[in-house]
Amino acid sequence: MPAEREEEQSRKLWHSFEIFKNSSIKQDNMNEDKVKVGVYGHTGRLGEPLMGILREHPNTDIVYTESRSSGKRGDLEETDTVFMALPPGTSEEYLPSLEGKRIIDLSPDHRSDWVYGLPESRREEIREAERVANPGCYATSIILGLAPLQDEVNEVYISAVSGISGAGMKPKGEDNFLSYEEGRKHYQIEEMEKYLDAEIVSFSPTRIDNTEKGILSSIFARTEDFEDIYETYEDFYKGEEFVKIEEGTVQTKDVNGTNLCRMKTVQNDKGLEVI
């Protein structure tokens, strides 16, 4: 499987948690009745950390799991909600058996036709949705970074770096920066443009092979004049407990292993940079 298709990592999994926590699953009382969950692909690179999140959630009860390596365990009929932690292109064969159940798909397969699972921009849609597609890792960073200026930016250029876990690999001892899928080749550009309604002129992702996880994106764009861009971002994300606008240093070690996002804005007469 191509490395670019293996980028759904911990930020993405934490988004599954956020979707789940903020969704009004169709139950009478979530505090008394745990949501019965099934997970396809629970032994894989995405499935294992997802299982850890669900085990710790106070309102979930894992009643069914299925993977190629360990087979089927539990009763699918008991499930209310099913997570698909499968490789791209493989979830479709399971959908006919899941009619009437709520599905959250971690793969890129349904990001264009299911409800896009980014709570900060589509919380109410997620609450009512029966089918939710979890966002891509880079796309999450870029969409959150430009959402406060949607419809007011153009000429978007992006340089982003990530750890090696997104490629399904462990950190290497040797220092190495790997640039790949530069320009407009990366498959997540499609969802960035769809949900920002803006054209990405160029997107250059870089993998850091001796770092396990984290994403740091630098987004450059031309935009209309704003008197105070920091205040614009502060107002937009007011009340969002997982997004914070910083004035100082932004670093991945402050958010690794969480579903938090930290960003800062830099404005000058040539345009805008969001980090």
C-alpha cells in the first residue's frame, strides 16, 4: 500500500474519539446505557490505538471485533456503532451487513460522500449522521488552519512535516527528511479543497524519519486585509476546547498523543502565514 495512504495517525484517531464523544448516539441515556461498539481491523496500525481509546471511554462497550489476523469475536448484532479501521478500498464489502448501524470510517474511502468528521466545523451534522468519514491527518491540520478565513483566501501554498508513524514505520536512528508527493500529487488535497472551498496551489509534505509522530503545517495565503487576524482566529475558535491560538512557540510535543491542535498566525503586507 502506498505510504501516502498510510498517513492516518494519532491525531486522526483522536478525532474519532471527539466525534464519538460529541455525537448524540440514538440512546435514551448515554450515562446509564453504554454505546455498544464494533471495530473492524482492531489489530491493525489504526485499530490498535483506536481500541485503546474506546476501552478508556466511560460510555463505550466493545462487543464485537473482526480482523484478518484474529477472526471474529463477539456479536455484530449487538452493536450500535461500528468503527472501520481498514485499509483504503476494503470497507465497502462490509457495508451491506451494517444496515441500521452508525458507522465511522477511518479510511479515505468516503470523505467525499459521507459526513466529514471534523467536529470544529461540522458538529451538528455529525450528531445526526449515520455515516461519518474521519478526516485525513494533513487535511485536518490545513482545514483547521484556514477555516476562520474560508472564502477569503487565495493562492494557498503549504509546507508540512510529519513523523514516520503515518507511514506505518518505527523511528529510525539515522537523521533523514523525506520529501514526497510534492506540488498537487497528494491525495488529501481533494478533501482540503472540498471543505475549504479554496484552491491549493502547492502542497509539499515532508516525513521526518527519526521522529515518531506529530504534524507541523506552515500555510501561506493571500487574503483580504484584517485589522487583527489573531482576534479573528480567537473569535472563531472560542469555546473549542481542543483548539488554542498561540502567540508564542508552536511545537508538536505539546499535543502528541492527544486530540489537541495549537496554531499561531503571522500577518504582514504580503499575506498571511498560519502555523
